[in-house]
Amino acid sequence: MADAIRLSGINRQFGQLKANDNVSLSVRAGSIHGLVGENGAGKSTLSNILYGLLRPDSGTIEIDGKVVVFTSARQAIEAGIGMVHQHFMLVPTLTVTENIILGRERSRFTLPFKRLEQEIRELGVRHGLEIDPCALVSTLSVGEQQRVEILKLLYRQARILILDEPTAVLSPPETVKLFATLRSLAAEGRTILLITHKLDEVLAVSDSVSVMRKGALVGTIPTASATKEELARMMVGRNVLLKIDNPQQVPGRPVLCIERLDYVAADGSRKLHELGLKVHEGEIYGIAGVEGNGQSELLSLLWGTFDRHATVGGSITLGGHPMLGMSPAAIAGLGVSMIPEDRLKSAIVPEYGIEENLIFGRHRERGFHRGIGFDHDKIHRNAGVMIDRYDIRCSSGDNPAIASLSGGNQQKIVLAREMERPGLKLLVLAQPTRGVDIGAIELIHRRIIDARRNGLAILLISSELEEVISLSTRIGCLYKGSIRHEFNEDAVRRGREEASGLENEIGLHIT
């Protein structure tokens, strides 16, 4: 079959940084083509060039054998290309139908909404993307919002679909359903460029896979003959430990104690029900569960950001000190650090520089002050140490804005800031490797294990079962706001060492 996409000699430079370095790539029509690489490898730049959001400095783009020059995304859309971004481009206050037709309205006057809603309902059923066309986007789950994004492309007759990290915020069942949809679309003749850092997934669904490293294309291989170890080595340029060494350690005293915790939202919906758990010194307590089962509410209670109109019961103590209802600053003062679920919403200020983002929430520490103001030399030196210790990839400019970094490098900055907080007693990690490539995951997991070795109590909340099993001392299965089952240390260790099907056992308790 002919190539749907052919990129030849694509170059794009930002200052001294070569984001794309002479990239040539062909994607066969009707195939699912994986594109993998570390954060900052140039994947997003290449996809933005293909979608018309960026112009290449040099090189050519061919779509269905014809050379094209895109100066806008609209031109790419007209050429049959659609893109689902990692961070969705939907208007929360509009309905599903209104979002899908936005920018493609066929009348300047009254729109035939009943007919359009029926068209979209039928389109969803035909492609296994069922959704209520009348629902407000703000009421939809993340997985449902992604269906809307894909339906938007299909409604616009896109023949080439670019999906940027499409499973980053999906539950395992939602991922399975998405892959079935992608296979169905490819069988119809559509071409799919799948950008991801999850090697298991790209091996499961793609026909071929290309690997990028430091802006250049390292190689393209048929997926059938590829292995996870080979792809990881191509991505990083060295052998990567896919499973971190996690030796047994005797936990110490209880640090975090949660007893009979209840949370009823302002609308009357119950989010947590008599939840109880303990986290000890020198252990990692992992919470496994499909997102939407109370994880966000638990995190908000642990960090003092919960809705004050909600009804809350039970207790949370840190070393015997009650902390339920305290402010985030007061909780941090007790020795707690939080890595939130959504770094863009809750952990960074994109317009500020790396140096400032590395001290947010720690700006009251005396070590960053001189007299009544900040000691900018110390703040600068702190950034240098953290960039080196956490392998943060950034340009060599003077304190670049954090928005200029890849998502994985932004996550490393949040981790560096929170894990290096002095006097730390409890570290709460929510989706610590979301949107992070395999090389960075190895580094982050090492830092987490090191912190546990040093006696820190760690609460880990992750939708990645492999991550929970790999890191945790004990595992609690969260379902409908309660710990439905707990796996003790022996069971977790056996599951790690003997491949005993622990992942399937956990799956039975969280779905």
C-alpha cells in the first residue's frame, strides 16, 4: 500500500536547540504507526509540523504522494489531517455536539441541532465511540472527552489521525476500548500516527514503530519483530532497567493514619466511604484503582484543598497530629509533600522560569532568603543542583520558562522540588510518571526507592498497575471510595518476583 505520509529532511531549530534534525519518515496508508522517544526527543515538534502548527526550517511534506506546505492547522485539516492533543482542546461549557461542529458550522443562521445530534450519535455507534451528543463536556469523564476529540476528527472526514499520548489519562478498560477503535479505523483505510511513551501499548496496537532520540530519527522497525528492551535501548541510547531493584525493608512506626474517612460532595454524591489505611516509615503504600473511585477526593483531603461545602467525616493524622481541615501551608509545615495528579493545574506556573518553579511552596525557607528579600544566587545554585540530580533536560538559556520544557521534564521539576523539601516525613505521589518517558521513569523510580530506603513514608496513587506492583510495599485496592482489598508485603513481593498474576488479582478488586 502507498504511503499516506512522507516527511523528507525535516529540520526545525529553536535558538540553539535542534528539535528536529534531518528527519525522514514514511507512514503507510491504512496502518497504525507508532512514534516513540524520550521527552524532548522531537516527537511533538514533528507532529506539530505535520499538523500545520509549526513551519519546518527545511524539508518537505508529502500527503498521499503530493507535496504540501501548511501555514496553519486549518490547511492541514482541509488536507484530511486531524490531531488529538495530549491536553484536550474542548470547551467545557458547550455540549458534545457543539464542540464537534465548532468551526465547521454549515449555516450562519439557526443550526439543525436535532439532526446534527442524531448524526453524531450514529457516528459514535458506528465507530464504537458511543457518547451522549447532548451532554455538557464538563460532565464527561476523561475517557469520554477523548471520544469527543476523535469523533470531531471523524466528523471532519479526517483520513490521517495524529494521537499524542492518547492513553496518558485513560483507565485500562478505556485503553482497551480505544485500541479496538483504532484497529477498526485502520481497517477502514484511515492512517494513524500514534505518539506515546508506553512501549507495551505501542507493541500491542501498532504495525510499525519509529524511534526518535535528541531530535533525530534513530530507526523504523516492524512491530512484530520489535521488543520492549530494543525500543528502550533505541530511545535512550543505553540499556534501560525496565524493572527497578526494590529490596525488602522492615517498615518503622506508623506515620500516616487514615480512619473511617467519608466524603460526600456538595451535590450529595458519596466519594469516600469509611476509608482506612496506614503508611509506615520506610514503606510505600500503593493505592491501585480506576480513576474516579475517590482518588482525587482523598488527595484533596490530604492536602487541605477539598471543597468546604462537602461533608467530611473520619480522621487523618500525621505522627498522631490531626491534619484534616488544615491549610496546604500548614500541612507542608508538618513535613508533607504532594505530587498532584495534574501538574499544569496544581503544581507549576508555566510562564515562570525553572528557578522559580523549583521553589514554589518552599519560598518561605530561610535558605532561599537574604535579609528581607530572596537570595537569587542561592536560588540559581539550587536550580543547577536539581537540574543535574534529576536530569532535567532544558535549553542553556538564562532560566527558561517551564512552559518551554516537555511534560516529562516539567514533572521532574515538580518531583525535585517536593522530594528535596527539608524535614520531610510523608511524600504523597499521585500519578508520578504520567506523560513521562521510559528513561525518566527509571530515574524517578530510583529516587522514590531511595527516599523509602532513607525512612520516608510514601503514599503512591497510580493508575499504572505495573508501577504500583513494582514500587509498593503493600497495596490497597480502591473501589467506590473504599479500600476493597489489601495485599500484604509477602503477597506483593511474590507477585513481583514470581510473575504470579498479581496484576490480574488486583484488577478483580478495582473493577
